[in-house]
Amino acid sequence: MITEEDVLKAAALARLALEPGEAARRASELERILAHVDALRSLDLSRVEPTAHALELEDVFRADDPKPSGLSEELLAAAPERDGPYFKVPKVIE
């Protein structure tokens, strides 16, 4: 049985402010939630395989095959400053 005192302790730990009378409502709601959990515990799930998702999903992404884009010289040509094959930027860490 969850009491108002239990709810107030949990709220204090979670740093939640409850309105007057709210602890009683929350205690009642938690009791109903735990009743549903108890109902689920009574089910025989011995033949049910554990799953991460209810539906079978497949990876729809393509394989990651890195390859040169061929655009590096075009991109570097648009840079305000460059140092060889790199963008030159102002130093930000001392």
C-alpha cells in the first residue's frame, strides 16, 4: 500500500513540489499502476522470446563505404585562407 507519506518522500527526493491534496491523488494513481504491474506478473511468458521491439526491423541504411568526393580542391579554392590541403582558421585555444 502506497501512502501519502511515501509519495511525499519520493517527491522530496525528486525535488518536486506538490500542491495540497496532490499526494493523496498520486498515491491512488501509483496504487492503480502497481495493480496493473501485478496483473502483468501473473502472465505465463515462459514461451515468449525476449525482444527489443514488437516488430522485426531491418537496417535500411546503405553500407558506409568511404571514398574521395573529388571536390576537395573546389572547396579549398573557396576558403578565405588555406594551409596546403587544409582550411586555415584563427587560433581559438591558448
